[in-house]
Amino acid sequence: DNPALDSSVGVVIDGVSRARTATAMSDLGPLDRIEILKGPQSDVYGKGASAGVIQVVSKLPSFTPDTEVTLDAGNMGAYGASLYTTGKLSDHWAGSLFVTKRKRDGQYHVHTGDGPATRRDDGDQNYWSARGQLLYVPNDRASLRLIADYTDRDEACCAAVNIAIGGTAGYIDALANGDGTAASVDPKARQVWSNRPLNQRLKDGGVSAQLDLKLNDAIQLTSITAVRRWDHANGYDGDFTAADVLYRDPGGLRNRFDTFSQEVRLNGTGERYNWMAGLYLDQSELDRRDETLYGADYESYVSLLLSGGAS
């Protein structure tokens, strides 16, 4: 749960290493392939991932026009719509655009007690995403790929179901004026207790440029430059009950990554061997905010604990 630690399995999307696994969770549109590379990877490819790399390669823009529209619906009020279009822009330029919107009701019913939370569901889905690409092919020895993407999530997360009922459940019920926590253990019922808002907001976006240049028939130069920002903020009910004991205000827990990466590599082929050499620069700035506040019932709850429920 420490955002400052690198994942042992790296996630690379279109040649750009993501700061953390969570920063890769977005719709990417039509894909060309997904590569699963097991075992330690080089410092150039995969940023020194110790256990392996998952690389996702999206579909290149095509000079042949094509448009795809997808509509889907499901239970719990789920619906989604997406549009993908690609085609020729000029003799040497092609482009593509992917946009999507998805929404679904929450998977859990929330008992809010005395509030101030008013929302009665948690674990929903509500986001939109856009991804645009430009491809420049001046000749058969060079190509330039430009990508820009943005995702915005406005959802509720994350309450938790009860898996045990402790001896202080009566105190919680009294402070919440009734239904403060589960009366029996039933995780499958998907009933949760939270008097504080669980709003979360996630914004993720970036731009990248990849240049591929054949220096001769045996050697290719590749340069990948990327700038990204990932910003996640959410509120939290720290006691997981409808009593107001511990909480985080919306935005009280926040992680933001600002990253810049530059990769340059040479790939060569020979009669008896293939080789690769390169340099990789990665600069990541992490801004973390984490606060836990005492609720209105905190002192009363501690008093009940210390007095065994007498005061």
C-alpha cells in the first residue's frame, strides 16, 4: 500500500512505463497485442522490473478509414458507449480517436447512520476516457507516433463488509442511534456501514512521442518521450461503521504522480547475434497527503471502552 515502492511487475503501455500498476487502469481502445514477459527485465525495457513486465500495445492509426461504435448494457444499471474512428489525414499522416463513457450503480448498499453521508451505494462505476493518436510515415525508414490520453473517474470507494462482530458492537449502535454496524456476519449480502462520504476522484492523462528510424538495414534507433500525471483523491470512513469515530474528508487521502521519461535505444541484427543498447531516464515526483480525523463520537467511544460501557 506504499505508493513510493516500485511494483515488481512493471506495466508498460505503448512503450511508456507507468509509475504504478494502478496508474494503468483505464480504457485503451482497440489493441494490437498484450505481451507477458516473465522474469527480470533490463533497465532499458521495463525499468528494471524484477518479476516481469506486462506490455500493452494499442492499435496503430490506419490509412484505411474505419469506424466502430459499441453500446452495451447490464444489470445494476450498467451501460457503456464507445466510439473508435481512424483514417488517412494526408499522404503521410493518419489519425485515430477513441472515446468511451461507462456508468454502473454501486455493488454495496451503505447504511449511513446519522451522516453526513447521504449516498446509499458504494463500488460504482462512473468515468469517461479519450485517447487520440497521430501517425507520421514519411518513408519506409522512419515513423513518428504521437499519443495523448485522458481519463476522469468520479466514483465511490471503498467500504468493507463485516467478517466478524466484536464485543463493542453495542457501543457503536448506541452512538449511531441504532443500526451502527452489522448484527450478523453475511458478506454475501453486500451490506456496509459508513456515515462518512466515500467519494473518490481520479484524473489520469499524458502525452508521448515515439520515433523509429532505420539507420541502415541492420540497425534501428528508437526514441520514446513521455510526460504523465496521475491524481487520485478520496474520502474514507476509518472505523467502517455508521458511528462517527474516525474518518477522512473527501480528498483527505491523495496520491499524485508527475512523471517524465525518456528512452533511447539501438537495436541491431547480425549473422550470429542480435544486440541492443540504450539509455533510460525516469523522473517521478510523488505528492502524498494522508490525514485521519476524530469524529463527533470519538471521545464517547473511548469513554465507553475505558469504562466497560458504564459511562
